[in-house]
Amino acid sequence: MYIEPDGENRLSAPSAAQCQHVRSVSVARLTTKRGNVGPMTLAEVREVLGLLLEL
């Protein structure tokens, strides 16, 4: 799922949520916030994850 930068998400470059590559990441590795996708995009990501994981 591609996410284009806009005034709401404050991304600096086009980004992607790679739902098919689910993995755990330590919060210690998350050092810089890159943006915020917002509730609509987050709902889309959750829907795709639900379908992929058969939830």
C-alpha cells in the first residue's frame, strides 16, 4: 500500500506499508518519528492485515 506525502501525514517522501511483510520490531529501534498516516490510512492497513492474517 503506497502512501503519498501530504499536509496531514507530514511524510517527506512517498512511503509504503508492506502488509505482506509482517514482523516484530523492538521499540528501542524506533528512534525518529517519520510521520503520522492518520485514521483513514490506518484503517486501510488494518483491513489488509486482517485479510492477510485471516482475522
